[in-house]
Amino acid sequence: MKNVKKIATAIVLFVAFTGFVNAQSKVAHIDVTQLLSAMPEMKAAEAELKKLSETYNADIESSMTELRNKYTQYENEAASKSQEENEKRAIELQGVQKNIGEAQQAAQRELQKKQQELFAPISDKAKAAIEKVAADQGFDYVIDAQPGGGLIVSKGKDLLADVKKQLGI
């Protein structure tokens, strides 16, 4: 009789423990940055951005060289020019300098826009693959392994409604 009780108790504990383990959410993690950098599409996008950046930098550097040459020329000729002519030249140089600054800002905006345009489909593809693997392997949550990375997949129960009810809101 004692053995039957022990066996029955062991079976009840085993079933309860198994049910508890199965009720737990499965959590996984992934280093999204490492995944993205390994994707061939990302390497191609980065190469395209680098090429575009080099083009913008070459244009701006060319303008800067032109500005420096003009500045040197105007500085060398300043003694032989009138006050009015020198002031006009100074205003001209300021305008060129302002244009170069605006060109730099426009280039930066264009690079950011192009980066978003190129990286969005790659990021979406990676997220879809992560979600599929998580679903196939039964994970409820997938967290980015990078510090501050955040949650990628969230299939578990959302407690918002229950917590609001608890708070009376």
C-alpha cells in the first residue's frame, strides 16, 4: 500500500511538473547585427552606399579645392584691387563656402535616404526569417542579443488588458 502511494504521488508530481514546464514560454535570442552583416544583400547595399558616398565626397572635395584656389588667387590680387572689388570677392567666397556647406548637408540627407531605401527590405527579410524559424521551433519570444536590442518576436500572452483591469483603468 505504501509503494502504491509513493508511485501515485510520483506520477502526480511528474504530471504536474511536466505541465508546468510545458506552460512556460520558450525564449530564444539572436544577434541581429551579426545576421544582417552576414547577408549578401547587406554587403551589396553597403558597397553601393560606399560608392555613392565616395562620389559625393569627391564632388565636395573638388569644390573645396576650387574654393581654396580662388581664395589664394583673390588674396594674392587683393593689393592691386580696389576696396569695393575686394569686398565683392569676399562676398563671392562666402557664397561659395555656403553652397559647399549646403551640398554637404544635401549629400548627407541623400545618403541617409538611400541607406533606409536599401536596408529596409533586407531588414524585413531577416525579420521574416527570424519569425519563421521561431514559429517552426516553437519559440514564443525572440530577443535581439545586442545590448538594448529589444524584442523581435512576441507570440505570448499580452497582459495589458489584465493589468489595466487590476489598476481600474
